Amino acid sequence: MSIMQQGLTLMATGMAVVFSFLVILIYVTKFISTIVSKFFPEKPLPVKLAAQAAHPVPSAKPAAAGFDGRQNEIAAAIAAAAFQRRQ
């Protein structure tokens, strides 16, 4: 066998092993997902919370992107961390 044939054989074997491992991983993940969802189902949201999540009430002032209306809490946390860092 030439070196080229050995390389192609090794490549094909490696690709087959990786492909089979990924296929097995997919089926094992699906199986575990069904087992977990069967024995540990998600608790449904109360009707009031579910309605609020489906139709949020718009705020009077739009929040900055990424803050979700908690700018003061985040600013206080940053200030506290900066203060601790300086000491």
C-alpha cells in the first residue's frame, strides 16, 4: 500500500468514526431529553403571569437597549464594584 492509500484509508476511517459518534450523540441527547421531560415536566405559568408575558404593558419611557428598565440597579452595582476596586 502506498502512503497515499494509507492516508486516504486513515482519513475515511476517522471521518466514519466521527460521523457515527455524532449520530449516536444525537440519539442519546434526544433519548435523555424525552426522559427528563417525562419525569421532570415544566410547571405551567399561572394564568396572570402567562397573560403578562404574552402582552407586556408598554412603559411610559422606553428602556435603554439591554437594561430592561433596571438602569439604576446596574449603575449602583457598577459604582459599588468600582469603589471596591479602588480600595
